[in-house]
Amino acid sequence: MRAGRALILTALVCLGAAARGDQAPDAPTLELALPPAELGRWYKPQARRNQWLHLMFALRRELQAVADYAAAGDQARARRWYQRLARDYRRIGEMVPEWRDELELALLERMGAALDDPDELARLQRRLAKSCQGCHREYQLSAGLRYRGPDFDSVRVAGRSQAEAMADLSRALNRMIIAFSDGRWAAARQALAGLRRDLDALGESCAACHRDAAPKARILGPATQAALQAIDQALTKQDAKAAARPVGEFAVAVCARCHAIHRPLAQLKRLLQRQQGQ
């Protein structure tokens, strides 16, 4: 499949420069093909669930079931799973008409006729899988960024934008470190209280993307709470050296871990939307 137009993104090493608007004329580039706009109908929020993604999962499962049952000589089950496969494979063209002419329907029919010949079926399945992989190479990354990447620009944190909330967290953390480094213990404890409030507010915003509590707990759970408690105890004892270690643990458990998971995808999605004029 071929894209109607292409997106040129600077490579990951240039993300910082791109975010600042700096020029990087000699930077390596990565070309991403943009999927048809019709694909967006089958992802949230336009759809109630990520229907396209679940279709891809179903096709992968159906291909495996056909191969496994054919190899085991279970023709009845191989035929049933093949019928599901044929139905769902045709749905690709129904959901995204622009891709209808790219479907290997003749190859699909030949697979149906080869269910009693596992070797021939395997050869035909490899050809079909190669067609699927070609589409994935061209569109999987850009579709994932566009439709499944985090969209923090729309997230509100206690009435603030997500960017404002993150800046407030950074200021509170540094204000606390500056204060206890200079022996200003009351100011340090006040900054810690502000940091905790801002962190709780940020945690409430996790529900914008995550339906269950597990992702939030991995970042803001027991390890983070233990580090905050250790900082509090060190500030109460007015011991800057004792405070420094849990501050480092907090920075790794929360800041570095969350940024490593979310920030690269969010920045790439922002660049993608900028190129698309959205």
C-alpha cells in the first residue's frame, strides 16, 4: 500500500530541538506515511472502542487457528476459523475503502481451497502475512501515534493544563531542595506539602487515559509514597543528607519513569499533529 502523502519527522535525537523550534538542517530524518483519514472512525474517541485494533487482533488469531487446525487434520474447525478469517479480512476494505483494492482476495480464496494441504496452506499464509507486514511497515507507527498515543494537551490537572501542572511540580521539587540545602526547614516542608498536593492532582488525571488503578500505582504507588515519607522524616529531623537520598529515589520512581513512558510518544504525536495542521 502507498501513502497519498508523507510526513517527515526529525529523528528522536532531534525532538528537543524540534520542540524549541530550532533548526536542524543536517539531522537524520524518518519518513512516516499517513494512513487514510477514514481510519480515524474506528478508533476512540470517534468510536466507542478501538475497533480497528481489535480487528487486527482477530485476524492474527484467526490466521493462527486456521494453520493449527489444518496441521492437526481437524478440517471442521479449520473451516470454521477460515470463515471468520475471510469475513474479517474483507472488513478491512469495508472499514477503509481506500485500502479495498489492496486486499489479496484471490490469495484468500486459494487458502480456503488448501485447508486439506497444510504445506500449501502454510505457503499461502506466508504470502498473506507478507502483505499484512507491508501495510504495517508503512502505517503502524503513524497510526499508533495518531490514534493511540497520549494526548496530554487535552488533559486538565486541577484546572490547569498538563504542561502547567508539570511545571508546578518541577518548581515545587526544586524549591524544596533549594530550601533544605540552605537549612530553611520550614520553607522546605511547605514546598514538600505543595509537591504532594500537585502530585495528588496529577494522579487524578491518570483516569483520562487509564481505566484501572494499576498504571497509576506503578508510578505513584507504595515506592513513591515511601520516598515522600522518608523526605518528610528527614526534613523534620533537619537532616539535609538524609533527605537527599529519597529525593533521588522519588525523581527516578516518578519523574524519570513517567517521562520515559509518556513523553517521547506525546512529543511525536504533537509533531505529527503539527504536520497535519491539526
